[in-house]
Amino acid sequence: MAGYGVATWAGLEEEAFTVEELLALAAEAAGGQQHHLAALQLPVSLVMMTPIAQALHGRGPLPAAVDTGLRVMASAPLHGGELPAMVDQELADLIRPGLTPHRRASSPSRHAQE
């Protein structure tokens, strides 16, 4: 199935638009035909936690996209490569004992995609 997606760094977090508004625009652009908006990509990491925190309460773009059948993809899981250096072993053990800092740094984005 052919389709397209929307990628944003801060549009959803800053509430410039919602998933519902994106779907409405896709339907309008399709002119009454079936639109082909199929995916949404946004940053999800230990630095960009808003989508995760919202989803834990059943709100925000992650559950909204999933509920409407959009595929969700996480971008910037390592925050431009900066995140592994930010997570030391003490923080990794605090979050989840036994993981290396590099695995802990990338785990929110891996779980968001599952």
C-alpha cells in the first residue's frame, strides 16, 4: 500500500497541530477520495519525554495516531548522538539496573515503537 507520512520535531509537542487536524487536512487534500496519510514521525527519547508521559495517561499524539491506524515512528532516539554521553552507569542503574548506559539511552524509543 502506497502512502506518505508527516515528520515533525516540535509541531505536536507545541500543539501547532494535532493528529486529528493532520488527518482532516489529508482528507481535504484528497478531495473526497481516500487519503493516503499512513505514518507519523516524532522525536521520542529520554530528552524528549513528553510523548511518552502523555501516552502513559492515554493522551497525546502516540495513542491518537495508533487509534486512527497511523504507523508511528520515533526519530532522534539518541538526541542527535548526545544522549549516550548524558546517561552514566549510575543513572542507567537507577532507571533499570543491569542495562548499559547506551542501551538505557535508547530504550524509550525502542519501547515506543513496539
